[in-house]
Amino acid sequence: TGIRGLPGDCSIALPDRHRLAPRPWQAGAFEQIPMVVCQRRQEREREARFKQKFARATFLRQLRTAYGNEVRGLRRDVNPGGHTATLSDIRRYCRQVDLPVHISDLWSSLDTDGDGRVRMEELCSRR
């Protein structure tokens, strides 16, 4: 049984002593290859976007089930009487209802313009 595939094929687990196996002294140089660096950066960005979408969807779903829509939830419980919410308001609300999301991911998905406040327009926008 021979080993098939290209030398760069990572789908095959090679023994440490195999002639095509990565060598320990080459590991540092391999990690610095621009293509690998770009792929890892893209993976991290893709994962961050996924986490942000998940956190936003969870938060909005909770507001909709509890209050009927996002605006009513924002004005009644997240920031009573206000039209905007800050990071501390969002954090307090998530703790209050025990929402299983990462606040940093949620905040980066809600505060689209980066002004430190979430307005109703940002909360209800379809992204």
C-alpha cells in the first residue's frame, strides 16, 4: 500500500520518520509563508463573523420572543425610556436574562458605526 497524494496534502497522516513528513526545524519557516498567514487570517475573520452573527441572532431572537419586536425590547428593558443602548446596558440585560452569548461578539455586531451606542436603526437593520 503506497501513500498517494501530493507532498503538501495534509489529509494523510504521515509517520514522523516518513520522508514527506514535516520536519521540526522547518515548522517555524512554514508558519511564515505568506499564503499560510493569509489563510489563517481569513479563517479567523470568518470565524469572528460567524460568532458575531450567532450572537446577534440569539440576542434578537430573545428580544422578539420576550417583547414581540426589537424596538419594544430596547425601550422597555435594555434601556428603559431611551432610544439607544450602550455596552453596559447590553451587558446588564444579557446577564439579567442569562443569555449565552459572548458580549464582545454581540457588541461588535450591534454597534455597526462604532460610536459606542446602539441605535434602533442599527438594532433593526437586516444584515
